[in-house]
Amino acid sequence: MSTLDSATATRSGKGHRDENFPVASHLIHPRHRGAILAFYNFVRAGDDVADHADLSPDRKIELLDRLADSLTGAGPSDPEAEPLKRELAARGLPPRHALELLDAFRMDARKNRYANWDELIHYCRYSAMPVGRFVLDVHGEDPARVWGPSDAICAALQVINHLQDCGKDFSGLDRVYIPQDTLDRHGATVAMLGQPQAPPQLRAVFRELAQKCLALLDEGAVLPDLIDDLRLSLEIAAIHRLAVVLSRGLLERDPLSEKVHHGKAAFALTALGGVAATLGRRPFRGRVVRAAVQGIRS
């Protein structure tokens, strides 16, 4: 039997503390952290399958299908799926968001290039947006009010991660999330991602995509004020502020040769700024919520 006969066997060892953005930090109420971490661990298992260098695309799909079947009860139990399955059952939530993320990992198994921004955002629809939607659903927030701005933030977070990891993704997986038409527009090539330092053409690509991330983050900036749960509101405010700082950093820094992410101290100060700003606005959030509800109804 192959040593890579299950999702567990492909695990990278990466955990929620290794991510570029907070995952279920202690701002989140303890009653919700277990569900979010179970979701993260399930998704991490699928991501590790999709990124495994020694598996064929067909084998990746097979293992991802097994994870999906275990979560839905259509197949045998899998230790990677059981904790999330229990959390979903306890809360009466469907597996939809987790299954959509598995769809993104199936895309990763089959696809390693993106033609344009719309294709990349379609990928983000499955690879990133379900994460925010799940967290909001766990907290009982109103999807009609909060999913839209959450989707914008999650897409930006995904593209920021793509930009930070673009050299590693290319050299290790021959995977390029940077849209080809953006490369073409600036006279850049995929091969430039393998260089130790980005040439001017590629730097221009990074700047254009960072600006697009800032536009998405501007679209999602209202989200903390729309969320009823204060602790979740503060968590998202911190993440949003971090994402804005990183996007601005990508306007100036080269992710092939420079560290874009900040150290722990700067990271904490930036997050604290987002928390403080949201707390300052909290007494006045009623107007924002009423405007959002009116926009939904109109």
C-alpha cells in the first residue's frame, strides 16, 4: 500500500499559527474557536493534498473526493473530517463552505495558470470567500448583510498571499496565480518569477495587483461595523488593517527578494490599530447597519 494513501499521510505539519493572517485568535469567543479551528484543520488537510509534490493530479482528486465523502457521510470516516463533521452537526450547519474549498483544491490539482483577473477572482470565490462566510455563519451573522464585504476582504487576502508566495509557488509547484494578461500588459514573463530579484516589469505587475487588493479592501472596509458580534468585529478589523498594510507594502517591496510580512511586534501594533478604530466607531454603527439593510431592500 502507498504511504500516501490518505489525506493524513500528506500533511505538511503547517498549522493555524503559521498562517500570514490570524486564524481564530483569542479575540474570538471560546465557544466559536473550536468550530473555526476544526474548519481550518479540515481545509489545511485538503490544501496539503493539493500542494503535495509527489501526488499526481488524479491521485489528489481521489483523496479530495474521499475527504468530501467523509464530511458528508457518503463515504468512510476520515480523522481529518470527523472534528468538523461533529461541529457542523452540533450547530446545524451544512458542509457547503468546506466542500467549496475542496473544489478550489481540485482546481489547484488541475490548473496552474490564470488568464486574467476574472479567472483569479473565480478561484478566490472557492479558495477564500467560503472561509469568511463560514466564520460569519458560525457567529450567526446575517448573510445578506455581511457576505458581500466579507467576500471582498477574503479575495484580497488570497491575492496578497499569492503575491507573497509567488516565487515559491512557481519554483516548487510550477503554479502561477498572477494573471497572464497582467504580465503581458507590463512586458513581464512567468520565467521572471524564478529570478532572485524581480525586474522592473514584474515589479509593475506586483504594484497593479496590490492596487486591486486595496480596492477590494476598500470595498470590504465596512464589514466590522456590520457585524453584531463585537469580538468577531474586532478580529476582522485587525485582519483588514493588516491586509491594507501588506498591500501598501507590496506597492514598494519585491516579494522575490524582500520580506513583505512584518515582524510580530509591528504585526501586533497594526492589528491593535484596527481594533481601536473599530471600537471608536462602535457606538455609531447603527447608521451603517441601517444603510446596509436599506441597500439590501432597495
